[in-house]
Amino acid sequence: MITEDTVKSALKAVKYPGYSRDIISFGLVKRITINDGVVSVGMALNSGNQEVAKQIKADAEQALKAMEGVTAARVEIEQPTAGAASGSNPWAQQNRVSGIRRVLAIASGKGGVGKSTVSVNLACALTHLGMRVGLLDCDIYGPSIPLMMGTREKPTVNGADKMVPPMQYGVKLMSIGFLVEGDQPVIWRGPMIVKTIQQFVGSVEWGELDFLLVDLPPGTGDAQLTLCQTVPLDGGVIVTTPQEASLGVVRKGISMFQKVNVPITGIVENMSYFITPGGERVEIFGHGGGRTEAERQEVAFLGEIPLFTQIREGGDKGVPVTVSGPEEAPGKAFITIAKSLIERYK
């Protein structure tokens, strides 16, 4: 039986030309009608590029005609005029960074859930599994990546006037923490944050990467919106802790990504439980809230990370557990999630 859901599922095979994301995740499909085997789809593009529209139309019609029971497929695409395409569209300046296959944002609705800890350990876990990885610290006011990755090396500048990111544990890094002295605070208004993040994306020589992980600050402010407007995101990973206070703001983070057409890769539950030296399992913050919320939101649950002292110690010492002990229990928790990411973005 042909339904709106089966049509959307078929259209997920259609990629936006030049990108790894499909037209459904970009939010291009606005209308679907089904009548006696005839499927009509209406789309709206932000781009006025006729070649892009032509390619999407052809690929979409081909995908629809391949569906069982479809006798005819009609795709109509609306495009802005040349003037409107660049004037009012806040996403018109998005540009995929050459050489980077996947850009994933690591986000949380609130602070204190261990988002940066998850970011550094996932970056090192992916590297351990053979991926080429970059880690961008977009927390301008509270950068923690230099501490957690154990380096304060400043980026250099190459002949093309691009910053060359320092590398630690095989991960290419960029953070405002590399550019300010010691504990000097960054006291900037929004426009400076916007400009800095745009430079970190477009003016850094990232080279060839399988994944660029972006550690976002808590909330839904300038940093998050600037990143979404600057580069097409392949997905957002939401980090939470089990209790309801954390899950409530997770919903806001998911809603933000949905409004800017960023697909949700999944939810990670951090600080899931604690094992005492005697072997007793203690659920300090409750347990299972992340999985339940993932089911409610109909997104993937990527895994849970227990409270291990080694994880905290690794962050303080600048040696993540996925570097010091990838085969031990704390490191394995992140390795498992990293494997899931690789599988999802083959």
C-alpha cells in the first residue's frame, strides 16, 4: 500500500546534489498526494540553481517509479528568483567544507551533562577505529577541549593564509582556547562569536576528514545558529543525563535542530549509573530516561555511558579514556557508540 510514509521513505534515497544528506532531512518536500497509483510531490528549494532542481526532479521521479504500485510519478519544484535566493534565505551561505565527509554536532540543552567529555572521547574512539577525525570546540566562552585533550599548542598559518589545526592523539583540533592566553576570559558580543565560528569552519585547513565533530555550547543561541547557517550538518548527537530536568531541555535542543532541518543522529545518555567497588549498581540520576526520550522522539538511542572515575580523571589529565584504555570498560562505552556512528554514516 502506498502511503505518505512509504513515499517519504523512498525519497530518502534522493541526495541533494553535492551533499550527503537526503531531500527529506533537508525539509524540501512540502506536499505529497496519492491517487490511484499516481504520486505527486511538491518541493520548495532555497536555491535558484536550475541544474540542481533538474537533478532532484529526475532522481525523485526515478525513486518514486521504483515503488511497488506506483503507476505514475509527478514532481513539481518551486524555486526563488535569483534576487530572492540570496536576499532572504538565512541558509544561502551554507557551504560544505571540501574534504570533510561528515559534520556532526554534539549538543545538549543544558550544561553539566558531560557533552565535552563525550565529544573528546568519541573523537578519539573514532580515530582508534581508523577514522580521520577533527574536533571543533564552538564553546567560545568556556572552551574545555584544550584541557581535556591535553594540549595548548597554537595553530600555525600556511601559505594560503589558513590556520593549520594542532593534532593530538590523531585528532585535528581547533578551539578559541588555543588563541587566548592562559585563563583569560573571552568577553564578546554575539557578532564576534558568529565571525569566529565562521572562521573556524572555513578558514582552517582541516584536510581530508571522515568526521568533523563540533562540540557546541549548551543552549540554542548564536553559536548553534551560526554553525547551522555556515555548514550543512549531517546530524546532531544529543547528550543528556537520565533525570527529567535534563530531558526537558533535550526536547528544546531536538526542536532547534528540527527547525533548521538538521537530522537527529541520536541520543546518548551520560552518567547513566555507577558501580560501587562492591559491585552494587547505583542509579544516582535515575536510569533509562535517555532511551525513553529517544523512543518518544522516534530517534535512535546511541548508548549509555556509566559513571566511571577514570572518565573524569582522563578529562582532568588531558588523556581521554579512549586513548589510555580503549579496551577497558570506560573506553569501551565510547567505542560502542563510535561504532554505531560509523555504521550509520557509511
